Amino acid sequence: SNAVSVTFDAPLVASPKHAMIAIQVSRKKLYELINTGELESYTEGKSRRITVKSINDYIERRLAAEAVRRGRAASYGDDQSRT
């Protein structure tokens, strides 16, 4: 048979508590980020889940903005080495 096995090395979603810990923000700030579309989330029953991809994307945007603020070009995510 051609059965396909799927394994995940890391979670695809995080609870609000785990997301707050991951990006070191308050609950209020986390929900501001969700409400403004900075973080993607959905509800599963009564539980909210935030996508890990949107957390990573948010961090990348913040790093890029910081690089611009400091007058450097951001190259995060590229294969170029950073010095």
C-alpha cells in the first residue's frame, strides 16, 4: 500500500499562554497583536490557538523593523551569513 506517514517535529499552534511566553508579551499585548492581525489565530472549541508560523513571521518583521531603525539592511531568513 501507499500509506503516507506524517510526523511533526514541532507544534503548529500555541496556546495564548505559550505564545505570551515565546514572545515575552503580556496577555493584553498578545490580544492586541491578534486583533490587529499581527498574529493569526482561531478557536478550537473554547480554546484559542495561535499559529507558530505567525509568531515566527511577527518576530521576523520586528527584526527587520529594528534593522531599518538602526540603519542596517535586514537579511534574516537568507542563507547569507551575519557578522
